[in-house]
Amino acid sequence: MRVLLTNDDGVFADGLRALAEALKAVAEVVVVAPDRERSGTGHAITMHHPLRVQEIPSVVEDVSGWAVDGTPSDCVKLAVHALLKELPDILVSGINRGPNLGTDVLASGTVSAAVEGMLAGIPSVAVSVADYRCEDFTATADFTVDLLGRIAGRGLPPGTILNVNVPSLPRQHLAGVVLTRLGRREYTNIFDCRVDPRGRVYYWLAGELVDLENGCDTDAGAVARNLISVTPLHLDLTNYEMLREMESWRLDLPGGEAKRFSGPDGEVHDGIDPGRKSPDGNG
């Protein structure tokens, strides 16, 4: 099994190194990761300056890799299209220090790197330990190794990644593993206005997290109950219910006539083709 490791905490982050150590006994591991902290970059890619790469002979013993002066998504693109001679069997982004729960996945460099792997046709997993102060990644690394073995045997559906969040606890204190959905999280954003020594105003983002959903079926709720959360994610953000509702809007260019379609039942409909199905076939 060939495994590509990346992250958004940087190539020498403790979480990535702990996972590389755990995986090297069961897989051929290569690392392509940012040369420094890149948290919160989402799916950003670098377009306006060149990417520079430094080969790292020993990320950990017997595991080599590259440090890239770009984002996590840059790292995956570069690995797939330039650095690696063949595609890995699995990509893992992590272990991230700090949770990636609920709507925070949209800003996560960790999750976005896994999405980039998925877009390249590689079964991909994002793994986080749900504590920014975590110093022991052993339980998370061990669970990830077991999970990758299951993925190797079963695969993942096209267009799907797994997002894993592990409470920062010794293995004996973990309550188990649960499959979850994304919860909803918001922040009471506060911008602290300051003035630099040259008299220029700048702003520092702060604020408090508010979990709007904390049920045991959500990722945040599971972690709060000392459970490992595993959430399958996919990219289709289309609101199919709203898509059907908007048929009555009769959208068209100003002065034009709304497009009309004959449905499978012979009826004529406005707006969108009523025969069009969502990717899951449910309409």
C-alpha cells in the first residue's frame, strides 16, 4: 500500500510525523506538505508566483518527502502531477492539531487537501485530533492505520472523502467510534482594531465558537461525548429542493421567454428540465 501524507500544519508538524511513524510499518509512505503552517487556507491554490520545493531526506526515519512553499492543495496537485512517479493508493491529510468539525470544513486546509486527492481519483481521508494543545497523537495514529486498512479492502465511492475527528484522549478513555453528519457551527466574530508603530490601523480576528447543533449524530456532538467521529463528505452543494422550487421563477434574459421543457409525462414545465435527476438519482 502506497500512502501520500500531507497536512496544513507543516511538514515537520508532530501530528504528521506521528502518523508517518505509525504507517511506515504497514505501507510505503511519502510526504508532500507545506514548508510552514498553512491552517485556514481552505482550497486555495497558488497561481501568481512559482512553487518552490525542497526535498526532505528524512521526515522521520525511513520516510522521505518534499516541503512546498504553497498551500495544502498545492502540495497534492504537485505530488500527483510532478513529484510522484505513480499515484498513491490512499491519501491522508493530517494528523491535524485541532478539530475540523461542522461548517469549519469549508475553511480547512486539512480537509481541502483530502478533497484535492479525491479529485485526482485517490481515496482520501482528513484526520484531526480535536485539541489544539494535543501532545500525544498515538490513539489517533493507531485508529488511522486501522481505518486505512479497511479503505484498502473496501474502497471509497467516487467523489467522497472521510473526515475523521478524534478526541484528545488515551485510547482507554475513548468511548468508541460513530458515523456522523456535519453539525452547524458559527462564530461571534470580533475584530480587534489596533494601531501599528507607524500609525496604521490593522485588525486582528478573534471571537467565540458557537455550536448550533450538538446532537450525538453530529461530528461535534460525538467528539464532545469522547467518541471518534467519522463523516463521509462529498462535493455536491446543490440544493435540489430549491432547484425544483425555482422552476416557477421563469428565469430568462430580460425581454426573453422562459425556457420550457416537455417532461417524461408529456406535460410542459417552466424553468428547468423536470427529467433532470440529482446525482443520487432521486430527482
